[in-house]
Amino acid sequence: MRVTVEQSRCLGAGQCEQLVPEVFRQDEEGLSRVLAAEPEPALWPRVLQTVQLCPVQAVIVEEAPGHAPQDTE
């Protein structure tokens, strides 16, 4: 799986960086950026939590091209 942040939606609320600083970082404008588009499996439960917590649904998770789905449990 692959995670991205849709910049046009991001408000800079910061929940993603607080939950998974290994994957997300706020830039100089306060908007979230992805540091690791394909994080290690142990981080996925928190990454998926950011999808639910983002107030504007800017965090997007999708299948990475050419990769089989990962078991996140």
C-alpha cells in the first residue's frame, strides 16, 4: 500500500504528524508532507488511523502499483 496527502485539501491540522511522525511532516507552510510513501508494516495501523482522523480526508491510502496487498493486522 501507498500513502499520500492531497495537498489541495490539507488544512495543516497536524493529526497525521502527531500520530505517525515517521511518515508525515508539516512543511514550512504548515501542510502535511509524506516522508515515507510505503511505510514499514508496523506503522500501518497508525497510518490508517490518520485516514479516519484527518478532518478533511486529505490522507489517501491506495494499492501501490505492482505490489500485493499487505496484511495490516
